Amino acid sequence: MTAPSLFSRLKTCALLRNVRILYMTPGFATRVTGCPICGSSQTAFEYKNRYVPLDRCVACGHVFSRKLPGKRILNLMYGDMHYWTKDKFHQGITEIRPSEQWQGFTGARVGILERTGLLGDGAPRKFFEIGCSEGMVLHELHMRGHEVMGCEMNPEISEEGRKQLGVDIRTAMFEDLELPRASFDVVMSFHTIEHVKSPRAVFEHIVQILRPEGTVLIEVPCGPEEYNNTDHLHFFCEESLKRLIQDYFEETEVIDNSYTNFEGVQIGSLYGIGRRVKAR
Ligand SMILES: [Zn+2]
């Protein structure tokens, strides 16, 4: 395995500097007032990371970025392969093809689908993954006979996934994507909705494309050690994840999945599951 090259690391430094400048430039980021999850106007300063201050909702405990990035900032952050390389290298993954490198990664995700009964009784089901990156989890489900589709806003990563794995990946932000209504059994998302501007807008769209008996499975990181991760706009806790799901689903379950990663670092993680779409 090779470490990211000097060129790649210099490029990352330059990108981060530009992101920081854009965040400070009027018109490139918008100010958030009120809790994006429960709507409460009672918020308090929580932390200041390299780019922005973070606020905490007094009512539901949700922590969120006080500024939301515009398209220019998002494109700098997620526009090419450097994001994938940086993210996956830390997990011991260097190539987009099914191999031993991926066992821990896909095993954890397919494992939670299995344990929560979302793979069904063996009959093919229809899965959608939000922020599917290169699509390896979808590929694994496809190999097990399921019908799969995903979206990924990063054009280079989604193109690589289509090419290498043959998975149906749409290059778009989920909220902007036109999909058939009431057609999926499971909508899932791993470590993605903490990056989106509005988790509620994402849920509005999830419940449109799910069948009435369908299920959503969301994994998010949690814990204050995440505050310095400047890609994250949302820092969920059990309560805020629960509130988000129960506004849209009849049955809500939150599972603490904190674990030790590839490098031996403790990672806080929550699974949120919503079953049966609420009638509206
Ligand atoms: Zn709140």
C-alpha cells in the first residue's frame, strides 16, 4: 500500500485553504438560525473549528455548523478523487475493485442490514444508497441478487464506480434527483447526512421514494471528537437522530455502534432506523 503522494497532500492543503477563504467571503456561505432538526430557536455556542462556529440546540442537543457552504465550497470539498483517497486510505483501502481490503468496510454495512432484518427473507429487494461513493456496498448487495441504485455528488468518484463496478450511480445531490415514487424497500446512508445542508430536506425526499412499508437506515458519527471534522455540518446525538426519524416514520430505533477503527482509534457512531412511512 502506498501513502498519498506529496502532490496529493499539497493539493489537499491548497484546497482546504481555499475552502476557508470562501467560508469567510460574504455570499459563499449562508448563516443558520434555529435548530435544523427540531426548529427550536434556542441555541448556544458549542465549539469553533478551523472554518466555522458550531451551535448546540438547547431542546434536542443537535450540534450544527452556523454557516452552510454554497455550491462553490462544496465543489472544492467533494469535486474530485482526492476526497475519496483521503477518506479510504485511512481505512486501508486503495483500489476500487472487490478485494480483501473491502471486507471490513462492506462487512460492517451489510452486517447491520442483516441484523436488522433489512435484507429480507432472501427474496430480491430494492435498495437505494444516498452518498454511495464508489458503490462497493451496492455492488455487494447486487451480487446477493438485490436491485440497487445510488447517488453520489462527487463526479469523479461516481464515474469510477460506474466504470469499475457497473453499479447504477447517479451523479447528483439526493434532494435534486428525480426518482420514481414509492418504489424502494430500503433507503440507506452511511456517514453522509452529517455532510448535507438540510437533513430534513433529505428525509422529505426519502419518504417519497420509499414504499409505505419501507425502511430507512442511517449511520452517522457522534461525539465531540468529531467537531474538528470540517466536512461535517451536523453532529447528531441519539436524541436529535431519533427526533429526525420519528417525524417521518411510525417506528424509530437508534443503536449505539461506537467502534475502534482500522488505526485503533475509538469512533463514535449511531445507527438510526425508521420503519413504515408516516401517512401525511
Ligand atoms: Zn433541536
